[in-house]
Amino acid sequence: MSIKEYRTASEARGGLILIRGTSGVAFGDRVCISDNQGETRDGQVIRSARDEVLILVFDGTDNLNLNDIWVRFLDQPVDIALSPELLGREFNGLGEPRDGRPPVLSNIRRAVAGAPINPAARTYPREFIQTGISTIDGLNSLVRGQKLPIFSGSGLPHNRLAAQIVRQAKLKDQDSSFSVVFAAMGVSYADAKFFRDEFASSGVLRNVVMFVNLADDPPVERLILPRTALTAAEYLAYDLDRHVLVVMTDMTYYAEALREVATAKGDVPARKGYPGYLYSDLAEIYERCGRIHQRHGSITMMPVVSMPSDDITHPIPDLTGYITEGQIVLSRELNNQGIYPPVHISPSLSRLMKDGIGKDDTREDHPQVAAQLYALYARALETRNLASIIGADELSERDRRYLEFADEFDRRFVAQSDAEDRSIEATLNLAWELMSRFPRDMLTRISETALAKYHQGSV
């Protein structure tokens, strides 16, 4: 730790402080800022030149008098204490307790920036994760080590869906549940209380570590919070050999905080004012999940990304889609019809689904059922659009059958209670029940063996 304190702060704006006349300060160093009232604020060096340093102040620079502050460079990175006692606790973005309990005491401290994983040490994500939600398990299956974001819009029940996934996620045929790292950025007090109460009432709180930044907390803290949360996840997964599910909400608030700081730094803006390095910054976060050779533990990630104006081409969901392995898209139309969860089947996708389903993972007919359901629902949506133009009475008998299938699919397969935990067998059996309204010759993506075994209608 440096014994030298600087009083050469020359400028403060947007959560940043510029210090002149410094030397030997490294990028990423932790900083302690104190004032005449004895209050301290934490910061981090984000730019280091020959004789000046730019500091990111996690508590913001509001009410900070530059003439009354001392700045000390601690000659160490931003880190957190790690221990099994993290579980059941709630912290802020710096790993400081928010639950009124003492700080975690441990000899293990690690930098929140993390260590890059050697690509050669990674192993391919596999093993089906059962969430108990038919639209995910049946059609957009999640596998261990995958990054599968939830794309949502303002007012849609993404928090309710995320809480249900946290409660129900488990590996098939295994009783052990996931350890959960929950990272909330820019959420309202009501949302934070909702998650806290949900986890407590369902009995999973003891297996959850929460990192929370409220809407009225400093926005700059949101830049460090996901990294702090992932450092805890890496400890639980690779040191304690646990399967870890990381749920982060909302990455849009994170990106907006990044834009705010980038503007204050004077970085050249790109699309919609976000910095050009938004892609690499998001990738730095998302790529910290996965599986490693000869390690039992794993990190699976489900970030929530709200789409401004429901625009899936907005830079944040757009870039997220390039980095992650699919997306679960929520539909405002389904939500307005009272359907929960309002998962929009057509644009939703899990690119690693094929590696976690089938005979040895879920059931031998699962890949065929998923393909056939997609085909039937796509045709049913076309028929629904046609009916809105010419009227349902003008449809052929075949088209009316598709129309009835679409309505029943939304009402029975997509819709389910947030307290309903469907097994994958129940999901597949329900799919067969819906598909059996069609004769066998119309189910062109199903093998004869599967039709003979599962089809419930007449030949």
C-alpha cells in the first residue's frame, strides 16, 4: 500500500476524478478517497498516463469537494473475500454486506477482474438442465456451461421468470440443486424485495448469494458488480466444485452506466452513443462462464437484457446475441393475453440444445418433438395471420386444425403457473398430446418408431 497521499485532484465529472502529478500508478489499481469528514470512497484506476491518472469512483462524485480530498493508491487490484459463507448473504457491487451482517472473513481474496480461461482448458457445454418451464426445456433447452440470455421488454415478467428458474433449475435425475449467484443492477427497491422474498419463501435463499445495486445507488457501481458476482461464481464452481447458475438483471442498465462513463471519459461514441468497445466489454463478462477440463463445477449464465422500445436490433441485445448461445425472447402480445411465461417461440433459440437432449440426456424422441412443434407452430402462425385477413370461416378444414392447434399450444404448452415445475417427461407428453390432433402423415419430422410409441390419435 502506498504511504503517499495526493491532493492534486483537478477535475471531477460523471463518477470520474482526474489526478495530476502522479507516478508509478498501474491500470486497475484500487484507490481510497477520503475527505475532511472522515468519509471514504472506493475507486479504481481506469487510465494511467505519464503524470496523470483517471479514477473511476464507485460511490460517484456527488458532493465531493476536490479541495478537501486525499487520494491514496493502494497498489492492489479491486478484490473480494471468498468463502462458503457467501451463500445466503447479500452484498453490494464491491462485495460489502447489504444485509446488516458482518463482512466475510477469509484468507482467500481474488481480483474481481478475474483470470482469463485458457481456451484449450475449456470443455464443451453439455448436460441438460431442467428448469421446469416447457418452452425452455422442450424447445430451447439449457445445458450446463451455456450462456442463454432472456430478451425482454419494459413491463414484461422477466423478473418473475428469472426467480422461477432460480427456484427450479436442476440437473435431470440429480437431487442436488444449483448454487445461484444473483446479480441485480439498477433494480428498484420493490424488485429487490421481490427477489429476496421469493428466494426466502421457497427455501433457496441459503443457496443463493445476492449482489444488488438499487436504482438510486451510484450507477458507476454497476460496472464492477457483474465482475464481483462472477468472481464469487468462479470460486463456488472451481474451488468448491459446485454447479453454479448466474442470473444477471438487467444488462441494459449495466450498458447504460458504461455509456455514461465512456461519455465522461471522452471516448468516441458508436451506435446510439454506446462506446465502440461495448461488444468486447460484454464479451469479457459473458465469457467467464463455462466448463473446464477435470473440474466438476461449472458456471451457467442467464442474463436478462431489456430491449428499449421492444427493439431486438438495439445494440445491447444485438451484441449479446453475437456472444451468447441463443436467446429466450418474451412477447408483449402473449403477455397482454394473460399468458405466463410469455415466451415467443419463433425468435427464441438455444444453439447448444442438440448437445443436451436425446436418448441419454432427456428422452429419445425429444429432438424430433422439438423440430415438429416448431414446424407446426410456424404453420399455425401463418394460418392465424391468414384468418385475420379473410376470417376463420373461410379457412379450409386443414387450416382450421392448425388454428386450433395454435390456440391450444399457447394456452396449454406455453402457459403455466410460476409455481408449476414440469418435468421434461411431462413436457414431452404434453407435446405429444397436442401433436396427436394431427394424423400421422402430417407429422413429417417424427420417425415411424416414435409415432408408433407415442402418437395418441388414429392412424
